[in-house]
Amino acid sequence: MSLMYRPIVFAHRGASAYKYENTMDAFQKAYDMGADGIELDVQLTADGVPVVIHDLNMFRVAGVKQNITDIHSSELQQLKVGKKFWRILFGHPIPTLIDAILFCEMHHMALNIELKESVAENRNSIKEIIEKASIIGELHISSFDYTLLENVKEIDQKVETALLMRKKAVDWNNLSKYIAADGFNFHKRLWKEPYLGNMVNTGKKLRVYGVTGHEEIAKNPPAFVDGWITDYPNRF
């Protein structure tokens, strides 16, 4: 009996359905649940240190009405992220990118780094990010901003890149022009025509996010799906 094809499983911001997003606890949970890799977000502090956090503004995750770009890395030690009303007692420290890289390297996990808006505002940081993450055997860099992927390729052609797809921000009739993207990462809502067919026809690697493990496509994945990006890595 042949084995069912199994795409690579990235834990979205760690196992974020079970532990608070983009924290070391979420990464550890993802490893414990058998994820192949970690997907995380990188923003820059006021002094240019790459840290793992999704939002530019700190209010949702830390209750602080400041942008991460206005906070020095030394000040981050005083901040905790977590759910409202719980973060004071049970909050988590904000990891640096180095923390996450060393975790993935130690546990032999793949790493998918999404470059966020503060990186776009300081593109010189991309070289440092690539150099720090180069110890990872399977490294992917993704962004909604295609020009950031062009910057990545200018620095190192060997780094695998992925464009995060949106209905209105992408030229769906000419996907071949995105030559700096080795793959496309897209929400499961785009699993329909003409979007899906156009992506498949490029021959690029395709990874699907927003999946929970209960979808039919997750139960019997087609061969053109290279990976899942999910809050629930244990279901895959």
C-alpha cells in the first residue's frame, strides 16, 4: 500500500491555537506536536534589532500604545505579550529573531520568516536577517511586499522566497512576472478558480495557510501542495 503524500507542516506563529502566538512557548508546543517548521513574523525595534512579533503597534499583544519601532530592544525586557487581563501574571517575553533561529537549529526545524512593514522601512536589515538565519538548513523568507523578496534575492539568490498572495494586490493574470518568488503562500479562501489554477500553472511551490486540518484538501492533499501553514500542527 502506498503512503499518502504529506506536505511539510509549518506551525503558524508557533502552535498558536494552543499557546500565545510568536512566543517560545508556542514554538516549543509546535515541536512537541511534531511540526516540521515554524512560521513567524519579524519586526524591528528602534535600534534595529529583529524581534518576533506580528503587529507594528504593540497594543493588541502587549497593551502598549506604541509601535515596536519606537521601543529600544533593552526596553522590550519590561514588556510581556499575551491575552488581555492575563498578560500581567502569565505574559510571555518577546523573542528576538536569534532566539527563534537557535531554537529551530537545535531542534532541526525549518523556518519561515515573514518580513513585516518595519523591515520594509529599513531594508538594510534584510542582509543581517539572512546572515543570522543562514544556519537553518531549510530557510524560507516570505512577505506580502514583493519588493522585499527582490531585495532578498539581490543579497542571496539561494534563499528560498515566497510571496504572500492577496486578491487585489497581485497580478493574477501574469504570475510569471514574480520571478523573485520561488513560491506562493496563500489563504485557503483562494482555493478556487481562477486563483488556484493560475498558481498551479506557474510550477512554483505552493503553501496554504488558514487551514485547521478538518478541510478535505488537508485530508487528501494534491501533489502540488508543498506545505501547510497552520495554528494546529498536531492535526497534520
